[in-house]
Amino acid sequence: MHHFQRIDGALHAEDVSLDTIAAGAGTPVYVYSTATLTRHYRLLREALDAHRESLGDARIAFAVKANSNLSVLATLARLGCGADTVSEGEIRRALAAGIPADRIIFSGVGKSDAELAFAIETGVRQINVESGAELDRLIAVAAGKSAAPEIALRVNPDIGAGGHARITTGGAADKFGVPIGEAFDLYARAVASPHVTPVGLACHIGSQILDLAPMEAAFRTLREATLELRTRGFEVLRLDLGGGLGVPYHGQAETPSIAAYAAMCARVLDGLGVEAAFEPGRLLAANAGVLVSRVIQVNQRGDGRRFLVLDAGMNDLMRPALYDAFHDLVPVRERAGEPALHDPVGPICESTDVFARDRLLPPLQAGDLVAFMSAGAYGAVLSSEYNSRPLVPEVLVDGDRWAVVRKRPSYEEMWAREPRAAWLKG
């Protein structure tokens, strides 16, 4: 699963002690493992390659929204990974990290005209169109550039799934994609335009999915839509299956394997002769990262409740406050003694700044280091400077080497981004 193990009593990222990183980079700090990123990518690559007859030369496009650190993206780029992006900024990040334009997919429900123009000028591999209004705007933008970018139509199959309602994207009430009943006419409109080149269909029904059944149902909807479009004389060369396969945040043994996922996809697409694309995010990055934090104090109340006050807050790790996400919390060095129930909390002035309730933890005291496990996806990317707290830094480990790959800004650097109005100077 990952390369975070205890060596001589201390939790390590590969061959580097988290004690060492905390001493050098301060806390809180995100730490990523190159070996884990590499292992997860290769497992997926090998699983897809085993089904070339059904999936074609399957593309892997990492969902940049899961972890947009340039060093993380560069690590994946060197392995041959592409990028799934949802903004001009993410396209620029992918390019800066060494991912070529022909490996970049541009998704998202609210692309501006300027972003569409940038994607066309850059020559991204594919633009996933999510509505009739967006198609009209894209045609107008492309016409102004005498271009015809390749597009896939994102279908909403009315099948939503995910670990929480807030990470479900394929239901009828969700904002993403074109209802399947409208997709055929919209595809025909795209075919009729000289300024877009329809090449296929796309879908993405949610995130942290631990049951392959809803995914299979959604992919079968894409298969049926492909066959229907072909009977109408339209070409469908690609199917973008999105991402969403869950990871074992709780250490669940029942989490579907990457091999089972790939086999299911191959079974559904068998005989279509399409090239499949996959957009994993947390599947590659979640277990490749941890958030290291230091205990500020333990607040013991008369009723027995213990608040484990950490120097990491919800501004550093939003997932628990945002959608009740679970992260295993482990001490970097364990103390002897009986475990006790704790409420791990942060220093933010919000009642939602709580990471867990009644978590059974080993003895901890002020100054101890703890690690939030499986924090490599949707961690640092969602962080902020709320309460004027400096943005959390990020560290990449490779064997016995480590480097700060996003530094913690000084207060002076934070203030420098906010020039004072001229009439307030002096």
C-alpha cells in the first residue's frame, strides 16, 4: 500500500525518519513518498496493459486536483503519466511539470472562454464538453482560431456513487455532464460543426467508490451509447472512464483491487475497439502522503474527555470538516501505556476544526509528533491561510533523500501579496 514504516521505533517515509523532516521543515508538513507514487502508477499501468485487446493503448491521466505539487506531477510525468485538468492553472502546472500537451485532458463544468482558448492554443489532447452551452461557446472560440479541437462528450448516466454525498458526481441532480437522453442530439451537433472534432464519450460518477457495481453500470451506459451513436453513423474512438476507485483509508481488506477494476472495465468495453482513458487521483496519491503534526497540548476535562490539540488545523487538512473523511492518526514514536479516547482537534477558531471524535490513541503529550495517514490526495491542494496561518509546506522523499517542494511562507511574504491601497499608506 505505501512506504511509510517504523524503523527503530520511528515512523519513516522510505528511508527518512519523519522526526528528521519535522526538525528540518517544521510542522505541520506534508510528506510524499516517491516509491509509493511509482508503485501505484505501475500497478495500474500493468493492470491496464494486461487488457490491451479490450482497452487499447489505455491512457492514464492523473487528476491534478488531487495533488497539484509540481514535484509530484514531475514524478508521475517521468513514468509516462498524463494529466486530467479542470482549469487553465492546472494545465499550466502539468506543462510546467513536464507533461506534454498531447497527454493532457481538459475537464470541468465551468470552463471560461479564455480557458478554452488557452487549451486550444496549447494543443491539449482532448476537451471534455459538459453541456450544450459549453459546446456552443467552444465552437465559437475555436472558429475564431480556425481550429477544430478533439472533444469527448461527458455523459451523466444518472448513476451516482462515492464515499460521501459531496463527492458524488454522476447523479441526475449533480451539475456534471449531459443527461444521457440529450447526449445523442448534442453529439450530432458537434459532428456537424467544422470547429470541433468529436472523438468519444466520457463519464465520472464519483470518488472513493468501494463497489465496482455502480461503475460497471455507468460504463455499460457508455457502451450502449457508443453502439447507438455508431448506428447513427457517428464515429466513437475513445471512452474516458474517469476515476473514482477507492483506497483503503480504514485499511479495508474489501477494497476492490486495481486488477479487478481493470478486468471489469475490459469486460464492459470488450469488442468496441475503443481507446480507454482513466483519470485516477487518490488511487495514485492518497497513500503516498502523510501530514505530520505536533501535539501542542492535551486538554483533559473533568468529564474525562481529552482534546488532543495539534498544530495542524482544518486549514491544513480540510477533508474531515468538508465531508467527514477518516484519516488514521498514528504517533511518529510510540509511548508505553494504555490507549485512551481522544478528540484530535486543531487550533482554528471554528467548531468544525475537529479531525475525529473518540479516537482510541496511544498515550500522547505536548511535543509528540503524529502523522495523518493517507493524506496525499485532497490534502495540501485544499489548504489555505485561514486565521492568517502560513500555508503548509510539502516535502518529497526519494529513498534516503528529501527536499522541501513547497516552502512555508514567512509572514512578510504573506503580507507582500497584499499591497496597501495608496490612500492608506504613510
